[in-house]
Amino acid sequence: MQCRACVRNQERPVGHSLPQRVHLREDARDAAEGDRRRRQDGVRTRWHLREERPVDVGGCRRAAPAHFGRHRRRTERLNPPGEPLEEHMPELLDIAQYAVETAIAQGAQFADAYCAEVREVGVGVENTSLRDSDVVRDYGIGVRAYYNGGMGVASAQSLLRGDVEECARNAAILAKTAHPDPDFVELPAPQPVPQVDELFDDELAGMDVAEVVQWCTAAIDEARAVDPDVRLEGGADLVIGTSALASSTGVGQQRSGTSAQISFEAVVTTPDGDVGVYFEYDAARRLADFVPAGIAEKATREALRYLGCRHIRTARLPLVLGPLAASSLLFSTVSAANAESIQRNRSFLAGREGERIASELLTIRECPLVPAGMASASYDGEGMPKVERVLVDRGVLTTYLHNSYTANKARVPNTANARRHGYHGSVGIGFGNAQVGLGVRTEAELIAEVDEGIYIAWGGLQPEQASGDISATVDFGFKIEKGELAYPISTTMIGSD
């Protein structure tokens, strides 16, 4: 099931590590009213990421959280002594480059640094009521250092000069004590990167918590209009962030991004104890593309369709996959082309590059340069320029997914699929904005061709990465009989090999 947390885990424009929260556990309706009163009093409540002023959300005025105050002291310490702060506000890229220089000065042969600033506004809904609102400000830095191929990784949830220096020194020390790795060659050299438009939206960046609260209050009202007794769970999130990447080979990049997400699960019941459940969500980079209205209504209407679920007999039946179920299966299959897993012989796609792995009707492309795409990016986690490429061409696996380490180890071109999950930890491999080539028939036409089968709207259809076997539950599905969706099914499992 895709819940609020699942939507949060989608790839983001900056690191997604938000451990330090400022919880404002107040009634969210009071928060909206308080924000309206503050507007009347002339208090500005709209924020941009790098504005430094007291936090003014949730219906009360609070001092900025302690870690945010440290951010101002961090900028002062990185400025030349005696110089005005405003004229020398350091960019994140300056901080990343300083960390790299420090690691090299400590004896590292190669180093890179990634730092990020994130602001997230979240509003939660529980039992069809506004539960809480929270504002998160997180920033920090992660440094990788190499010595004779051995890697050291260190991170800090701070951008103070002293903490940045300590982080870089620790990474270098760890690298020099790590076991040498002959497969490491070098970090990527700098290359021109393409421009990807509309990843940052001023309208989203200027929103406050009261407007996110309004998305959720409207969702509650529209769900109750469908079923007054519905139980609604979920919430909405707004994320604004900036990240920077620098390396000892000369890579230096900085980018900003915004995103908004909303997701709800609706639970409906009948007097005799029958239960129907469904969920719906939306996510976008720009406010103009974001449509929170109707999400909770659709979740509730679909939940009503899942009343009266039945058990079905054990049988070998054809499956028709809805969009979410199909993406779960196809994209997890492509994830098995992770070159690190291939080189460790723990992927069912090992040795299958250039071979047919699916029907010739299937083509999957990675399209990272789509304007306003949720997973769009101009460069990967190591600064390599992103390009559009075909991953599966008419059923044939065209390439494994590489970062610089796996590409150098295999002596093949780097596919620019290095991925970072925030400023903590090292670099992995991933892909984003995968698009499946369109077929020639609609979903309704496919269902009409099936005399007896199962339609799966959503289920955990990810194959086991080592063997490729599938054993999963059908979370939301219907029995197909004589070309029509006959009734919803429950406690159903599917398997294949």
C-alpha cells in the first residue's frame, strides 16, 4: 500500500534526511486561523528556504529552532573576520569545496562532498481529523575520501566551519585506515551538464503551513461528502531544498528544487462489519501541476468499491495489471540491473545484459531531463551529466546501471546512475523518471479479452532480487469473469518463477 511515508520516499531534488524536527502539535484549524490573524496584523509568514527569521507557523510565534541559529553562526565563521555577513553569505557549493580541500590536505587522494539544506512542511490526518503539523529544517554535509582505493565516509548535521573540517578530516583518516581497493580508479571528471527546467517553483517555495492545512481540511470535507463515516488517514507535505556537490577532480554543481505531495487512505465500513479500503495520491514539482482536490474523494469512492471482498479458489489465471501494479513489477525488475548487485552476483539479471528479459512489446526508457519531472535531474550523485537512455528495448535489457566505481571496475562507460539518499552514507545506484512505451490497447480492452482472471490495482509484485521469483499479496484487486470486473478479492496471493 502506498501511504504518506511511501510518497515521501520518492526521489527528491535534495537529500531526504530529516531527523531533527520542530513539532508544533496544535490543532491545525487553530493554526490556519492564527495565520490569518497574523496576516491582518501585518506579520509576514511566507518563507523561502534561505530566509533566516523566527519560525512563525502552527498558530503561534516561536523563536527559530536552535539548530537553525547555528546555521547563522556557521555562515559568520566561514566569512572573512570583520566582513559584513550579508555581503559574504556562503553558497552550499563553497562549503562543499572547502570540505574537499580539507580532506585532500589531510592526505586523501580523492574526495567529494555533498551538502544540503531542506525545509519540509508536513500536515498529518488521522481518523478523519487534523492530527498535527510540523516544520523541519535540516542541513548537513557528507564527505567521501579515498586513499589507495580505500574509502572513508563521514557526515555531520551541521555546516559550521569547525564541524565541516572535522567531518572532512574524519573521512580522510578512515580512508587511510581502510583496506585498499584495487577496483577503485577515480572519481568522475567535470563535464558540462544539461539544463532541466521547472524543478524549482517560487509559488511552492512561498507557501506556509496554513495553506498545506487547507489541502487537508478540504480533503476531509470531500471524503465525508462521499461517506460521512469514512476513516481517513494520510496527509500532505511540502519540500523546498538546495544541494551542492564538489569533488577533488573539479566537479562543482548546485541545484534547488521543490515538491508537494498528498496521499490518503480511506477506510469504509458497513453495519455488518464489512470493510473497504483504498488509497490515492498526487505529487508534483510545481503548484500549477499539483491537484490536491479530489484525492480523498477518489480514495473514498474506490474504498466503497472494495466492500464485499471474496476469497477465490487456487488456480493458474492470467493477470491484468493496473498502472501502479505494473510500475511496481517493471521498475523493480529494472532495479535488478544495478551493476553493484550484478558484480556481486546477487541479481537475477546477472549475465543477461543484451538478452531478452521480457516481451518484445515492452520498452522502458529513463527520461531524467523532463521539465518539472519528480525525479528529473541534470546530473547524478557524482556529478555525471544525465542523459535519456533506453533501458529495455523491445524486451531486451540494453545496459546495466552504473556509478563511477562499478563502471571503472567493469571497464565500461558510466551510465550516470549514481544516487545519493541525502548527505548521510555513501553513493548507491538508482534511476528515475522511467517511462514505459505505450501499447495499442486500453485497460478496458485488455480486461474484456479475459474470460477468467485477476485485475490487480496494487500489490507488492517486486521480484526477489537474487532469484527473480515473485510471491506477493494482492492488496487491491478484482476477479475478472467474462471480460468484466466481477467482485473485489481478499487475502489473495500470487506467485511465479
